[in-house]
Amino acid sequence: MASESGARLRRVEHIMGLPISADVRAAAPAVRDAVSRAFDWLREVDRRFSPFRAGSEVQRCGDGATPEHASPELTEIIDLCRRYERDSGGAFRAWLPGRPFDPCGVVKGWAVQRAGELLRAAGADRFSLNAGGDVLVVGEPEPGRPWRVGIRHPDIAHQVCAVFEVRDCAVATSGNYERGAHVINGRTGRPARELVSLTVLAPDLTTADAVSTAAFAMGVDGMEWAATQPGCLVFAVDAERRVHRSPLLDEPVVTPELLLTCGGSAAPGPQQ
């Protein structure tokens, strides 16, 4: 579904089992064409890299450990999975015992980030892409006004527990409030239950999505780990409904310049 108002273009499609929307400001003809290509790309990703689609490239590669004929894109996905498994000490795993290779923890953010790069290459400099609550924003919706990204309340549907004002960055959330305890801690083989929601703000959605998934799998320790990742800020709600947030999230607007200062020892602190 697409709509246009003046030079603004809005489009929503159901892909990868979730709604994906684009909100593009100052959409010149070349940009409108790029939006169509971006959604074509996202449908292609769903066909090729879903572990649930019969005949997908992910299914054909078996366990995904040493695919002989992997495409460059699948090789990149496998490398991302290996990186975050290593960096999270095994809490994040695309390879679980007795289960087929499942790269869903990195594919969505990676795919939407690439879609955003298609738009930027066509000249788009003010847009947002929202994939089921994981958001990539570029520029500003209007001069002098940042994008506002809400984080869903973990207990009250259709309400938010935080709103961040952002420019040129990405926001991704992992939680168990919609699909239940579906994120597995690869260290224990059991569902991750120490947190109910963990959000990462990062320079790109590939990083934000993968770090939020890995940190959520790690549990309480994942909040501090995520805060040490380059360019990452963290907002989390634990099982006791305590809120933890990186101190820099108190800044009025999250910008690339602010994110450049992240990734040190400033771990999220609890707030009542």
C-alpha cells in the first residue's frame, strides 16, 4: 500500500512476517523508483534467507557452517552470525543443537539497512524505514525537527514506555512481549527471561538489530555488554520492570556525533 502527499511518499507492505513501512520526504521521481526497488529487495531477502521458506538459500545450505555455493550475501550473513556468536560468548547463536541454521537474528536489520542504502544512493536524504519496530532514520522529517521513535510498553499494548528523538541513526528492540520467550540463550539452551525488552540505538540497523538480539539473549549481563559495543546506546526493561538506560540517552537528540562517543564503560544504570 502506497500513498503520496505532495513530495512525500508513504508505503507499507507485509514482508518477512511483519509490516515494513517507508516514509520518504522530498521524494523525487528517482527516489520513488528506489523505494520500489527497496521493497523488491526486501521481498527477495525473505525468499532467499528465510529458514522457514522451502527451497530458500538458507535451507539449501544445510547447517550453514561451510556452504559450498553460498552467494556473497549469504556469506556476509554467516560472517555476521559468527561474529556475534563470538562477541557474545555464545549467547547469540544461529546454530543451535538439533536445529537448522537460523540467521533471523541478523537478517532483518541487515536487509533494511541495505534498503536504506538504496534510497540514499538515489538521492533520498530525509526518510525513515520501520520494520516491525526496528527503525532506520536519515535526516529530519522537517527542517530543525528530529524523528521521534517510540519504544513499545512491554505490558500495555499500543502504549510506549519511551520516545527518543533521533537523526541519522537506527533503533532496534528485542523483547518477549509479542512472541513470548522466543529468544534462546545459546549458553544455556533455554529461553532468555531476565529481560522483557532491550533497545539499542546505533549508527546503522545491522548493528542495532544484531546487538539488541545478542544482548537480550545474554540477559542482565547483556545490557552492559551492549553498552560497550562501538556506537551503541541501550535502553532496557528487566523482568522486575526496572528501567536501565545509558546516561547519554538523557541528551535531547541522538545524533551520529553523539554515537561516536559511545562504546566505553558507561553502562546503563537502573531507574525507578
